[in-house]
Amino acid sequence: MNPGNNADAILRIALEAHRSGQLVRAAAMYQEILSDVPGHYDALHMLGVICHQQGENEKAIELLNRAIAIGVQDARVYNNLGSALNAAGRPRDALRVLSRSIELDARSAPAFNNIGNAYKVLKQYDR
């Protein structure tokens, strides 16, 4: 069996579990995908999102940076990384990656919200 095809089938199920709030189940499936395909962009990205949702921000940052290193230019991964960086107390780093998110999608409300959160932490209310 082609690992890529199996990964795609598992990913579909994992995304549905993730959307329905079954984070532990989804995380296990993302991990399963990464066991077979270590550089699977979507599995890295979404496992990073789950780690952030569960407050494991340093692990989320590592996974999201690995997803970015693959080279897919996706505003969502930069936004999610910015959110994790904010949560980890690194608002200046968050601003750097969130600006990339805005470059890729100038209408991303979540990225603008996260930029506002970073400026709030920095007490730069005028920004």
C-alpha cells in the first residue's frame, strides 16, 4: 500500500475528529501519519494546532516550524504559529510570523486579531 494514500485516508478521519472536538483521537491519527510520512505538512500543522489548543505551546511551535520548513506558503500555519508564540509569551516573535500570514492573506481576520493580542501584551495600544 502507498503510505501517501493511507496518510490521506487517515487525515480525512483525523480532521473530522479534530473538528468534532476529539482532540486525543485526532492527535493519535496525526502521529500515526507522521510515523509513516515524517514530513507530512497537514499532519504537522494540525498536530501543532492541537498542541496549542492543549496549552503545549513549545511543542506546537516546534511542529508548526517544521510544517513551515516544508515550504508550503499557507497563511493559516503562520497565524497558528503566531498564536502559539503569543501564548508562549513571545509577542515580538509572534508579530514577525503574523506579518507573514498577512502577506499571504491580507484579509485574515484571525491574524489581525492575533496581531492585536501581541500589541496588547507589549502594551502598544496605539498600534
